[in-house]
Amino acid sequence: MLIKNGYFGDFGGRFIPETLMNAVIELEKAYNHYKNDPEFVSELNSLLANYAGRPSILYYAEKMTRDLGGAKIYLKREDLNHTGSHKINNVLGQVLLAKKMGKTRVIAETGAGQHGVATATAAALMGMECVVFMGREDTVRQALNVYRMELLGAKVIAVDSGTATLKDAVNAAMREWAARIDDTHYCLGSVMGPHPFPTIVRDFQAVIGREIKEELQAIEGRLPDTVIACVGGGSNAIGSFYEFIGDKEVSLIGCEAAGKGIDTPQNAATIANGRTGVFHGMKSIFCQDAYGQIAPVYSISAGLDYPGIGPEHADLFKQGRAEYVPVTDEQAVDAFEYLSRTEGIIPAIESAHAIAYAMEYAKTLAKEKIIVVTVSGRGDKDVAAIARYRGLDIHE
Ligand SMILES: *Cc1c(COP(=O)(O)O)cnc(C)c1O
């Protein structure tokens, strides 16, 4: 993807107050230097291997494949990473970069708590102070993750503005960064925000797709026909897709949260319902009301409950290189239960959106086709919420 002035085609850029300009320019310069620094690259690779547990397994889901009767299904097991999701890939990269830049403090936003936990983990490992902003709604939905971050030595600040969810946590973190750029790095959790964040986060997550390509080559001797991943801001999806963008025969499918349905007010399906706009420092596609204000969004999954999509996805969509499909809460919960029963793998409810679409899609393909689905995280954090969704009275 040719990136010019921080744009992916028409999308991206840097729409920020002047107070943040120095911080993003300093970050861009540092990143451009360290990404080619052999010592940085080898330190990061060593952290990914010896701390995060990479490479993650590419698992042939044989029972699921047989049961559905269509394409062969492989699962990319990001749920097996340390801290239980793909988030650690980006966080190890950014916290290491911050340390090289001489910063002593990292801040982060978090939705489900996964990115906050991953950032707190990397900060503990590398001896950095850590503050995490989290919408108050999410601190209630994911109370255990709040305690987890505190255990790891981070301070969690509950954000009450707006809908008190992920987008408000991002606003709060950006404000804090502008106020304290000298010693603080803002460790953004997805492929969003002002340039250079969408590029930095994509590069740190691209390890997912590189491994998929290598692992599938070793097992099957060929490329997959389709790669499927869930999309919140879009980091696990772009991480899975990036290596294959030039391989035109590989279809790329992102699964967005349709909540209670794309025809109801309660969804977070940006591509299905959104329009072009500017928010959180980037030009991209967002769920908006008639006046262009960011619309309240909803999903059973805190990690997909974001009203926009990263600019590189907006461009892949516009070019027709990737396709984006909506998946409802109900379909995701069914898939959550199905994968648990069928393969003994409890996926994150975010990842279950990708599993749900793969279940339908695999049936439409011939047996010699190959689908890779990224399991972006593990579902332990969601078990109590799913039980409640099913009407069970479970105490956490
Ligand atoms: C945060 C999260 C997501 C959504 O974020 P992306 O940037 O779209 O990947 C998906 N799955 C899990 C497990 C997460 O923690």
C-alpha cells in the first residue's frame, strides 16, 4: 500500500490540535529510525518469541471442517499469546519504542480491557509508569480486567464523558498526551488515530499474516483462499491481511459487530452504516447521526464497540480489495458456544464474530478451498457475560 503524507488513498491523515503536533512528529521520526535499527528489531523479535510466545499456532480445525462440510478451516491462535490476545504484539513494539525515545510513562485507552492489560503488562516488564483510560461502562462490564491492570501496577482512570465507552477513553487519553508529551508516550491500541499510529500498529501486527503465510506454506504448500478476522478498529484484521494484500487471489473478509441488527439503532457496523468523516485525528468511515455527530454504537463485545474503522480498512473497502460483513450478537454467541463445544477452544466474543461468518461461508465453498480465521483472543473474560446473555444466573 503506497502511503503518502499519512494517507491510504483518501483516508488517514493527521487531524489534531496543534498541541499534539510535536508529539506525533517526534513519534514518526523515532519510528522511522528504529524500525530499521537492527538492535531494535532483534530486541522486539526476542520479546515476541520469549515473552509473548510467538509464533502462534496455525491450527487445523478438523472437527469443525468435517461438521460444516465445506472448505478446510484453519485457526490462527492469537488467543494463545501471553495476556490472551493479539494486543501484546503491538504493545511490546510501542513500549519498547517509547523506552528507546527516553519516555518513562505510557498511557493507553482500553475497551474490553485487553489493550489496557497488555499495555500494563509491557510497562511492568520494561519498568515504565502506566495509566489506562477506560469508559466507566466498560469498567463495569470488564471489572476483572480493571483489577488485573492494577495488579500489574497500572493506574486505571474511569471516563464518564459521552457514552462512557471506548471512544471517550480515546478522547481522554489524547487530552492527557497533549498535556504531558515530555515524558509520556500514548500507546494506541488499534490501527486508528492520526498518522503515524495506523502504520505503526499495522507494522507491529503484521507478524500475524507473515506467520500465517509461512505456516500454511509448510502444511499445505500454498496460499489460503480466504483470510477472515473481526474488526473493531481493525488491528488484528489488518495484521492478518497485510501480508496478503498483494496476493490478489486471496480474499480478505473483515467481520464487524452488527449488535442487535444493522437495521436497529444498536450496532457498531461502520462499513454497513457509516459515512466518511473526521474523528480521533483521522479521516475514515464512522457511524454518524444526520448532523455528522458520532453516533452511539453498541455490541455485546466491548472490543468491537467502536464507531469507526482504521483508515487503511476504509481504503481497502473503497478499492474493493477487502470485503466487510456484519455479524450480530446472536450469531457471535452461537459461534462462541459452537467453537467451545466442537474444538475445545473458547474464543473471545470479538473473535466469535469472525468464527460465525466463517461457519456460514465455509459451507458455500468446495472441500479443497482453505480458509484461515484469526482467533484474536481467548474467551475467559467473556464467559460470565455470555452466561448472562443466555439467562443464567452466574456470579463472577
Ligand atoms: C481489542 C480486541 C479486538 C478489536 O480490536 P482490533 O483492533 O479490531 O483488532 C478484537 N479481538 C480481541 C480479542 C480484542 O482484544
